[in-house]
Amino acid sequence: MIRALGAFGLGVARLTGALALVLARTTLNLPRLDRRELFRSIVLFGYRSLPLALMAATLIGSTVVLQAGVYAVKFGARLYTGWAAGYALTREFGPLLLGLVMAARIGARNAAELALLNVNGQIEGLRGISLDPFRILVAPRVVGSAIAITCLGSVTFLVAVCFEAVSSYFSLGLPLRVFFDSYQDMLRVGDLVGGLTKTLAFGLAIALVSTVAGLRAKGGAVGVGQAAASAVVLSCAAIFSLDLLLTPFLTRLFG
Amino acid sequence: MSALLRIFGAPAILFARTLSAIRQRGVDRRATMVQLVEIGSKSSLLIVSGLAFFGAVMVTIAWAQTRKYTGNITVVGPAYFELMLREFAPLLVALLAASRVGASTSAEIAAMSVNEQIEALELCAADPIAELVTPRFVASLIALPALMVIGTIAAAVSARVVVTTAFGADGSAFTDARFVDATDVLCAFVKGALCGAFIPLAAAARGLKAKGGAPAVGEAVTAAVVDASMGCLLIDFVVAAAFLLIGV
Amino acid sequence: MRFGRVDALVDVTVSISPGEQVLVTGQAASGKTTWLKCLAGLQPPTSGHVRWGPDDVARLDLEERRRRQRSFGMVFQSDALFDSMSVLDNVMLPLTKRQVPRDEAVERARAVLDRVGLSAAHGKRPEELSGGMKKRVGVARAIVAQPSILLADDPFAGLDPSTERSIAELLLEVSRGRTLVTALPDPVASLPLARVLRFEQGRLGSVP
């Protein structure tokens, strides 16, 4: 038991160390990022994930209305559906659910790619010809996927809110104007900023965690699979933990 | 439409093959137990802490909002518990399991595929579906509803504790099952069972298809987790809508 | 590595009689592996037919195909051994899955391991073995259930010349009285088989 705890503690410490290292070296490399690689990762992680994010957005929007709407009707607050659904979406469900889906899509892919380079010895190879793999490979990916996830987040919010309006029209018979009125009256810019802050944090966490998971990979096909799998799981854990840490802070800041 | 087919097509075919493998070869009890322990031991920490954190987040938000509009946070307690049990916990537990179970299942099976081990099993007169898919399918079908119960409890208890200790109000309303009826529980379990069945099938389908070395394994894991999470979101929405339509 | 949607094999008609010893040569990605796996019924050909005797494999139902598949043993290019099991358990697998009683299975597996020269490695895990020894375990697993047809996919990949010779001797020895189909990039002197086929870009080329 004590040994298991010790191993767990050691694992956490090692992971934190690796995360800090990647974060520090990425920050150091910010002024001289490899532009082409940055562009490539934004396209790869952002643009290519757009269909998935849109699909997730429609589903998340409709689900939140179903959930919030039923209770709004139950408590005679049908008119507030727009606000409730919008608030829940921007402040909590949008970032959280999008984060979980992107942990799968972007986290696993990033980890798998880096793991592959690592297992094939290509990262060592870059060092061998005295190129810094962090500047060329790692930092652009971290920055690129964080940017990509934040952009996807904004698009997702927009689409999800529209789908909320439409689905509350169909399921609750709520006119679109009423939905957006209550949305406008009660939702403030702060809510949107709060939601996007969360999305940015989750995006950064996914990028860092999956990079560390990929760089730690060892040993062929099995190693690549394990790296991708642990990237997804650790990203999910990081998202829930960050959500807990950020929410009290954001509620105080933006109400 | 094509997206639906992509997510549900291969798992549906694998489902049929798994059912026929179960009919012909039965279920290997020991292998299923091993998978149950695997899923339980590896997912429960993630799911319990994830849902506990989520419960705390939800009451923090509810606290800030009720102070602005209605005043007393404890009125939303029983509704919170029902909503958590019926909607939030099933969805989040399913998504977390999709990551945990989906990723490890697809990674394992994809690595076996590219190492020709699946074909080796076939030539050893073993049925790869019965050996690899059936135990994971049955174990996840059993484990997911159980994990959902644990997750719901974690979220409710953490909400109660946060309200009591951090906000100084009476938190007992957040574990109050006054609004919960049989259909809520049924709705939750239907979601749990469907997602529990879907996740290993989606992951195994991607894993079995992997061909051509380490890159294929990475692609299989990515695709599997995406399929599993999107499938669970869809299943969740459809079940919620169905229960709403029949008016319960 | 990606092949895209290129047909691995086009217009290949080959028939192999019982007891024949065939060598299939061709460059990497010339379709040898796919062909071997089609022969054993592990992959369906995208078009065309694989016949076992008079019967088209695609028309057999799953149970019947599984039953007849038992006349095949295959040595895989990547060995395809299970690292979670001991060497003995790996070799026993084809027997236990055929419901052979455990005592008999242990005895037969030990005998085969002795025959391939691995008497000392029973309890080891495959990952602890050298490439040549793994190949021997692969051969042992392929022949332990007495199949009438033995397939070997690039059995010398990654082996040094002396190990290559010893594995070639082993293959010749265990294939006596069996049909043997071996795939190799090029013919080698240590494995003189009666019939040599050559695949060039997925077609049957001329035999030099």
C-alpha cells in the first residue's frame, strides 16, 4: 500500500517535472518559433478538427437544452431557458465537453505523432545535427494546439448556442426571439470571457500533457499505443482538475 | 449521415459478430473477470475524482447564480441531485470511460493487429472475437452502470460537502432524492448500458482494422477515442430525447 | 508506411499440390505476405478466388473455414508471439485451443521444443530471446498441431547469415512430408526448394 502510494507520488512528481520542463522550454522558444511548423500544427489540429468540433457543438447544444429546458419547464421558468442554457454552455458544459472531445482528437494524435518520432529515433537525430527539437517540433505543437483549441472553442460556442435556440424552439416551443432576448438580457461579455479562459486553459493542458506523453514513449507499436492512450487519460484528468481550480476564481472575477 | 455511419457502422458489424461468437463459444468467465478488474481498477480513480470535481464546480456556479437571482441555494438541491443522476453523471462517466477504456482497448488490440498476433490466434484455432472482444464487451457492459452509480454518489457527496463547508449553508439538500423516480433511474441505466456496450466495440473495431506498423496504432487510438466519445454523446442525446418524447 | 489503394496482387494464378515445396520471391511490398495470408484464409482476396481442393474459401461458412484452416501452420514475419505467456504456453496454444488435454499438450509442446533445439527455454518469455530463438519458437508453434501445410513469411528477416542457415535447415527438416510455402525477398542457397515463383509489382514474373 505504502509502496503503491510512493510509486504514485513519484509518478506525479515526475509528470509535474516533465510538464514544467516542456512549458518552460516552450516559453523560452516563443520568440523564435518555427513558423512553418506552427502553421502546420494549427491546420492539422484546428482546421482538420473543425467537422468534429461542429458535430460535437450541435450535440452539446441540443443536449444542454434538453437538460436545462425540462427543468426550466418544471419550475415555470420557461422564459429563462435561453439564459440558463447559454450560461451553462459557455461557462461549464461547452468548455468541459469540448475539452474532453479534443483531448481525444488532438491529445491522442499529438502524442502518437511525437511518440512515433521518438520511437524511430528522429528526435535524437535532430539533436545529433545540433538542432533543438524543442524549437522545431515541440514548441510549435504546444502553441499551435492551444491556439487551435481556443479557436475551435469560440466557433463551437457560437454554433452550439444557435442549436440551443433551434432545439428549444422545437422541443419547448420557445420562439427564437424569446430565447435570444433572455440570452442577451442576462448573459454578459464576462460569461463569454470566462468560458474562453477555460477553453484556453484546457487547450494548453491538452497540448502540454500530450507532448510529455509522446516524448516519454518507448518501444515500438506498443509504446506508441500506450503514449496515445495515456495522453487522453491524463488530459481528461487535467481538464477536470483545472475546471475545479479555475471556476471559483472565474466566478469571483466575472460573477 | 456519413458521419453516423462512420461512428456506428463498424461497431454494429462487430456487435453482430460478437453476439454470434458468444452463442457459439460462450463467455470466458476468467478473461471477463480480468477485464472487469482492469476497467474497474483503472477507471474508478479517474471517474470518482472527475465527478467529485465536477460536482464541486456545479455548486460553485449555482451558488454564484442563486445569490444573484433567487437567493437560497438549498432550493436547487433536490433538482441538482435529479439532474446529476439522470443527465450529467451518465454523460460524463461515459465520456471518461470512452477515454480510459476506449484508449487502452484500442491501443492493445491495434498493437496485436500490427504484430500479426490476431492472425496467429486464428491459426492457433482460436476465435479472436471470442478471445479478445467478448470479455471486454461483457466486462464494460457490467462495469459502466456500476461506475455511473459510483460517479453519481461522488458528485452528490462532493456538492454537499462543498456547500456545507465552503458556503456555510445546509448541504443535505444536494443528496436529497425527493425528485428522483423510477424513470430517472431507468434513463440513467439505459444510457450506461448502451455506452458500456458501445465503447469496447468502437475501440476494438478500430484496433482490429489497424495495419502497417506503429503509425497505424497511433491512428487507431485517436480514431477509437474520437468514435467512442462522439458515439456516447449521440447515445446520450438520443436516449434523453426519447425519454422526453414519451413524456417521462 | 502506406500503400494507398493499390492492389497488392493482380492476375496471379498458382496451384500448389500436396507435398510441394514452393519458394515465393519478390521485393518488399510485392504482395508475398498478402498472398500467403490469402492462402491460409486469413484475408479475403479483394477479387479472385482461393480454392482449397475443389472449394472456394469465400463460400465456406465460418465454422467450416475455421475447421479447414487447421491444416495450416504459419511462421509470421514479426513472429507474433505473445510476450505475456511463457515460451511453452505459446507453443501449447494451438493445442489447448483444439481442446487437447493439458498433460498431452505439455508433452507434445516439449517434444516440439526439443526438436527445434530450445529444450532450455521453456519457462522464458519470448521478449527475453534472441531473434533466431524467437523464430524457432514460431516454427515450433506452427508445427505443433501437425498441420499438413506450413507457410513461412520471410523467415530470415533480421537474422545474421549463420542463424539464417540454421533456421533454413530447421525449415527443411520440419517440412518433410508437408507442403511448404516460403516467402523470401530473393532465393537463397541454404533453402533449395523445388519450385520458385517470382512476384514483380504484384504480377507473376518469369522464373530465372
